[in-house]
Amino acid sequence: MNEPIKKIAVLTSGGDAPGMNAAIRAVVRACTYYRVECVGVYRGYQGLIEGDFETLNARHVSNIISKGGTILKSARSAEFRTEEGRFKAHKHLIENGIGALVLIGGDGTFTGGLKFIEEFNFPLVGIPGTIDNDIYGTDNTIGYDTALNTVVEAIDKIRDTASSHNRLFFVEVMGRDAGFIALNSGIGAGAEEILIPEKNLGLDRLVESLNKSKEKGKTSSIVVVSEGDKIGKNVFELGDYITEHFPNYDIRVSVLGHMQRGGSPSCYDRVLASRLGVAAVEALLDRTTGVMVGITNNKVSTVGLNKAIKMNNDIDPELLKVAEITSI
Ligand code: F6P
């Protein structure tokens, strides 16, 4: 750990997110700036296990800042969950003279990183890259802003057809365990109701709210449902349940799915990714390890990886109130 770091590896893991390429670019170029060799690892932890590495220089990452996905590809490696898999990964790092790792991903990625530190004390720093925004210690994760804009654009289009046909639409958005995408896109797209996993409002409350909408003269409605919503029904069952209670409603269900993870990153995500990529390399060169770099109140910050994954971001009650008031 006291020898100077001469080589840093970077990987992307878990669900991809727009802006991951911008983060890779920043890591590679920060390494070039500080005269450290940079190695790209393909397919996340699986590439680490297989030694699927490529040296990257500043020109390798030209023109990727605007591209969605990840040039390093991503994977959810079952083998890395085994001791044997992690042993192979460590062996490849040592054999290639790699002194530190930058992990770009979400909670699963950071959980793997913590295990790696525990077993090998290998220096590593995380960068939050997930559209879900469900990581503690950063105001935004890379990809979240772009995903929100994608969702709002899609719901705006659904709104056009919903209002032409006087229909009620249930729109399912991503967020396995977190309602940030649903809540913020719901406010941004003017949804009548927003269902999120953090707050189970119950079916009766939904029926009551839809009744009120009808009484107020609304002829079409959008209900945004987070995929992880805990109301006890998936979005199609929810649609069926409401059809039973409102036989006169013309109901449709739309699942936005993986298109939410694609597309060119927003300017916000590009800047965020660039800042965090540079910060991650600087942290490693300063001998910092076991942390995630994030942005707090528009300043680069660090938080322990264990905190980043365990302390869930709370839903802001002010946003819930805004959603309630503006959907009247
Ligand atoms: O990237 C996070 C996420 O988008 C979750 O919201 C979603 O549940 C999950 O990924 C689905 O990912 P996949 O289909 O790749 O397993």
C-alpha cells in the first residue's frame, strides 16, 4: 500500500446508466494527467475474474462523452460472489501490476467492492452510476437525471393519447427498491397519482383519489407506478383491480422498461460523471480507499462504501406534498 500507484483499473458493473462513458473518460484522462497507466476491465467483475483487460489512453475515450451505455460493457457476475471468483480476480490484478480500482455502479457493485477490501485490502474507490438514485452520500447518481428526462418525455407523449381518448393510464417506471424516478418524473409530468415503494398508500386511498379526480371533472389521468411499489399488486393487476372498481374507466397500462436506461446523457450527467471520475482517481492517488465519491451541495464529497449502500436515501416529504398539491 505504500508503493506509488502506477496503474489504475476501471470497470462498470450492474445496470448500465447514461453517463457511465463520461465517467470512464474522466477516469482515463485523470490517469493520463497524473501520469498513471489506466486499464479498462470489460464486463465488470466477470472481466476481472477472466483478466479481460485493455490499456486505455486519452485517445481511446475520444467522442464517448455523449454516448449512452458503457464501452466497457457491464455484467452481474455470479462468480464474483464466490470466494474462488474473487481470488481469481485478485490474482489477475496483481499479475497485471494494477495497484487500485475504480468501480462505477450501484449498491451491488459496492457490496462486491467491500468484500474485496475485506479479503485482500485492495485499494478501491466507487463512483455512483445507476438510474435509480438509491445511493446514500451523493445528491444524484450518474444517469438519474437523464432517466428522469427520458421518462418525462415518454409520459408527455402518453398524456397526449390519454387525453384524446379520455383514458386512465398506469405507467410503470424503473426503481426496484426506490421511488425517486417515479416521484420526480411524476411531478415533472403532472401525474395525478404516484405510487412508490417507500410509501404504501394502499388501494383504498388510490380508489378514493381516482374518485375525487372524476368528481373534479378530470377526463384523463396518469398514475405513475414505481416497479418496486409495495401496494401488493403489479401494474397489470393494479389496472385490473381499478377496472373492477371503475367499469366506466377506459384503462391502459404502459411499462416503460429498459428504454429508461438508454440514450445520450444529459449535460448534468456528463458534468457529474466528469467531476466524479477525476475525484475518484485523485482520491486513490491520495491513498483514500473504501469510499464512494459523490456530490453534496454541489461540492465533491466522499462517504464510506458501507454507508453508501446501507443508509438509503430518504424520500423528501416536501416532494410528496408538492405532488399532492399540484395534482389537485
Ligand atoms: O439499473 C437499476 C435497474 O434499472 C432497476 O431499477 C431495475 O429493477 C433493474 O435495474 C433491472 O435491471 P436488469 O433488467 O438489467 O436486471
